Amino acid sequence: MIECTQCHIKYGRKLHQCPNCGLVHQSIQAKQQTSLLQQYYQFLARSLKQPLKVQWQWTNPWFGLVTFGLVILMNTATASLLIASWSEQVGAVAGVMASQIVLRQRPNLLPLDMKALGGQLFILVVVLGIGFLLKRYLLKKTTTTLRAYLTEISAYSGITVILALAALLAALCFGMPAIWFVLIMVAVMYVSLNIAVGISLFQTRWAAFDRVYAILLFEILTHVVLAIGISQIVILNLLTGL
């Protein structure tokens, strides 16, 4: 319980202000005085330290979009550096570093960068989209909004920002020799994202559908859709190459 410093009545911690006099709680006032950058840093730090205890309900609802935006940008830059490093190794541009290829041959690398970006967006839309639909309509959590859902998932999977940064630094410093490290980081990011969605589904209360079955259904639907989508993309690329 929190005691109001103005009228001295006690009320629940989940309330933002005193229900009697309307005084905003001091912790909320301090939060409002900090900059958005500081708030996001605190949110990310808490999600790394104790992801299941982050009070994501009271944070800025755009933080989820910021987190996934950063991950997508870093992963796209990582893919671009790896492609440029591969071009350097096969002699496409002899004597030029991968980072210089990215800067000098941006028009040539742009189609590949767009494919890397599109692939990430496809995976995120499938994984997060299926989880959101199951939580909202199958588990009857109709009060869940998309922005709040993304913030919740980003709170549970804040480690993905660190993994994406590690992959980017490895690609920048070592190029193609770091490909296996980058792939491992990407795999861990994908697993972390799946775990975060599973936690979100399992923590939903008063479910009209068993939560364990909802998680199993999520895994089945996600991997079936991804397998079909990726196979179609591969077949289309093969036909285009012919």
C-alpha cells in the first residue's frame, strides 16, 4: 500500500495517483521528470536483470517498437556486412574492406539488404502476430493492445538487443569468419523471442482455453507458417535464378 503525502489515505500501488485528492505518486512524478532515453535505458536494464519482474504495464507503450526496431536495424547491418565481406573474399572488390564496400557499393547491396530486412519482418510478423492473436482471441485477453503486447514481449526478451549488438560487432570486426557466431546469436534471439511469447501466453489469467495448449498451438502454427513461407521464398529464388 502507498500512503498519500497530502491527504494521508492509503491506496494500492497499481494506482498512478491518489483516488481521494488526485495527487500523483512521487515515483510517477520522478518518472515523468526523466527523459525518454533514460526511461528506455532503465526499462532495458531491468529487462536484462529481471525480465519477469519488469513493470511493463506502466512504461511507455512505444518501448516495444523501439526495441524491435533496434534489433531489426542491427541485424540488417550485420547481414550487409557479411555480404560485403563475402564479396571481398571472392575477389569481387579486391583490396577493399567490407565496411568500405557497404559505403561505396550501397546501390549494389541494396536488394540483398532489402531481402534481409524483409526476412526479419516476415519472421517477426509471424511469431508476434500469431502470439498476439492467440492471446487476444483464444485466451480472451481482449484488453491487450498491439503496442502493449510488443512492450511486454520486449520486456521478456530484452537480451535480443545485446545479442544483435554482439552479432553486429562480430561482423564488423571479423566479417565472414564470424558467420557461425552470428548464426548462433540469431538462433538464440529466435529462441528468446519464442520463450517470451510463451511466457506472455502462460501468464494470461482467466483463460477460456488452457494456456499450455495455447503455447503448443502457438509453436505448431508458427513453425508451419514459417516453413511454408521460407520454402516458397527459396523456390521463388531458384526459379528466378533459372
